[in-house]
Amino acid sequence: MSEPANRLFCFGLGYSAHRLARALMAEGWTVGGTCGTAEKQVELARHGIDAFMFDRDHRLGFAEAALAAATHVLSSVPPDGGGDPVLDAYGAGLATTGGFHWVGYLSSTGVYGDTGGASVDETAPLAPTSERARRRADAESAWRDLWPSHGVPVHVFRLAGIYGPGRSALDQVRAGTARRIDRPGHAFSRVHVDDISAVLRASIAHPDPGAVYNVCDDEPAPAADVVTLACELLGVEAPPSVPFEDAAADMSPMALSFWHDNRRVDNRRIKEELGVSLRYPDYRTGLGAILAEGG
């Protein structure tokens, strides 16, 4: 008897989840899920993905049946002021459906907070410094609890700053919005969207319920260095360097929250436990590939 078809259901078919979905569909998977706008629903349909509207005001009666048919589930929906929308609406269904081979939750390295530039691995305590990161830590905890309390095979992925085609420093330079902000000693961890997909696929192939993984590349780097390289690749003059103190004066609260934390994220677990070999181990290989591919 043949094995049942693999079916992935994604709560939130955004940038990263959509990339995973398309990779799995190329291997014969069936993918469905949710999105937030009618325009996105039409776009996903063009790629052969059945997506349905979902937010706190659009709770879908179909989801129970869709979850019952799924072999794998991924949530990339961020928490809001009321908690985690997916768990609030469908947590009971996730807990009682059973039979899932793998469940993934996309979290953020922001849950670690500020380490003053020190490295953090998955054993580090969580010390979020912003309300957004505190909500993420609470939501992550609720997802992780589904494994010991209900046997739901949850895996948590703490993502660094995501970039890729259509969402990189190259696009910022082209749009004239790139800034070269100088803050000595400050670095950001980041990850190419295709490497996120590779990590998720490796976890699906080697499930370890309850596991937590940092997902980032090998080289935390100052944001200004990334902008400088993007300008070099595009053959344009780099914007002038601006001291962080001056740039901060007109930053939004969300932008400031990113600059508040300074940490370097350790990614050894995805290599040692999942056998992942990053396609884009640093921003130089990532940006170069995006440009070469027309991005």
C-alpha cells in the first residue's frame, strides 16, 4: 500500500511560508492555508495553492476539516495584542486532531532581547525588550506547550532578519530608502528566505518534537556593511554614513526596537542536528545571488 500523500496546511502564507510551500509542491506535496487579503488569495491561487481569509474577524469553519486532512502544519502568523490568533481560534482543534507528522511555528530571535553583542544559542534565557518580542515569547511558549500537554509534535524556529528576492538591501537602494547607519559594535543576524525553507524541510525530514532552532546565517554584520555592498553591486554611490544618534531621531518606534537589541545568534544546532548546509552563509553570497538571478 502506498504512503498517504503529504499535505501541508499553513496558517499565514506569507513570504517565508510561501517559499516553503512552493518547494514542497515541486516534490508532489499538496498545500493549502490562510492569508490576510483577497489579493493574496488570488496570487496564491495562481500558484495552485488554495488559501482562505483568516484573521481575528474571519475565523474559518473549514479549518477543522483542513487540519484533519493535513499531515504537516506550519504557523507563521504573528501574535497581536490579544495573543496568538491561530491558537485562540484553532488551538483546541490542533490539540485534539492528532496524527500530525510535524508542526512548525515560526518565531523570532527577538525573544532573546539584548545581549550587548554576546552570542546566544537555543539554551539562552529569553529576555525580550519590546512589547512585540514579549508577545512573540508568550506565543512561542503556548505553541511549545502543545507537545508535552497534548502530544502535538511542535518545532519552533527562531528566525533572524529575513531577506531574499524582492526584500533585500538591493531593493532599498533602488528605491532610494537605504541608509548607512553607523553604530560601532552593533551587528544584526540575518537569513536568506531559501535557507529558511531548507531548514524547515530538513526538520520535516528529521522531526524532533519539542526542538527549538535558531535560523540565521554564519555572519552577523553591521547593517551599514550590507548597504555598502548592495551599492557596490548595483554600481551606485553609497549614501553618506549617519551616526546612529542622528538617525534615531526620525526612526519609527518599530525601527528603534530593532536597533535596541545587539546580539549574535549561534546557528550550530541546525547544522549539527539537522545536517543543514547553508546555501547563503553570509550576506555577500546572498545579495550576489539575488542580483545574479535578476532580483
